[in-house]
Amino acid sequence: MYGIVKQSGGYIWVYSEPDKGSTFKVYFPRVDELADKDSRKAHDPSAKRGTETILLVEDDDAVRELAEVILASQGYKVICANGPKRAEEIAAERSQEIALVLTDVIMPTMSGRELVKKLGTRNPKMRVLYMSGYTDNVIAQGGVLEEGLAFLQKPFTPRALAQKVREVLDAGVPAR
């Protein structure tokens, strides 16, 4: 959360007292202009719907559940894994039906990049979309992902997720 707040130009104020608890206040810069009408649309009916199978690998339950609902509403068949170990088990049984792996970059037991290398040996045609709460330039500059790989910044809107997934699936050659 700290990274998202700082990236947005905001700051966090913390006040704490022993035996009393802590208070966190999050401040963001004021925005005076109105949001674009199109950006408020949760669903674009003209967007191309999917039929492919997506392996969703995310260790945060809330993010995983939200992404699953968004993708299923777009017509995709979504197989969820709460971490790399479960993703490997699923891929061992169903790798040929998986068109895309949507994975968090940073997870407790293994990075998304390491996971994709393992899964890619089972299905070289599989597409990959990485997601993270860290900005794409931090991920690239930190050496976690190479530049040019498909990346989606968290938090994302339903529309942004649907568009990025479709873009990656429609791309020519799988990039890993």
C-alpha cells in the first residue's frame, strides 16, 4: 500500500500510543477535474469477450476472487491457484488447456517469473500476464521482470484487467 500511496503523490501519517492502539491516515493529492465518463464504465459491451482458459495465480484472496469474477464475467474459464505450488499441480493436469497464466510477480514461496519458467516447459504456447502492486518501472529496474513483458499494475479496474488480458491473448508470440 505504501508504494501505491507514494506513487500517487500522497503520504501516510501514523499515530500510536502504547496500550491504546494506532491510527493510520492516508492522504492523496486533491483532483479538481471530473473523471472521464468512459473510465467509470465497469463493462464495455463492445469489448471482445473471451472463451479461453486462464490460470490465475494470486496469494491474496481478495484480489484473486475479484479477478476471477471479472474474468468469468468476460466469458473466460478461470482456474484459480492461491500460490505457485497449487498452480504447478493444476498445470500438471491441465496445461494444454491453459491459454494464459495471470500471476502475481511477488509471492511468498516463489516469484511469478520462476513459476512461469516451470509452467512454460509444459505448454510453450501459453501466454503470460504479470501483475503487481509495485510499479512496472520498479519491477523492471529491480531486475524482477525484464522490460517488454506483459504487466498489469495493481490496483486495476475491471476494464483494465479485461483489456490487458485480451491484448496478451491476441498477441502474436508468447513472451515470458
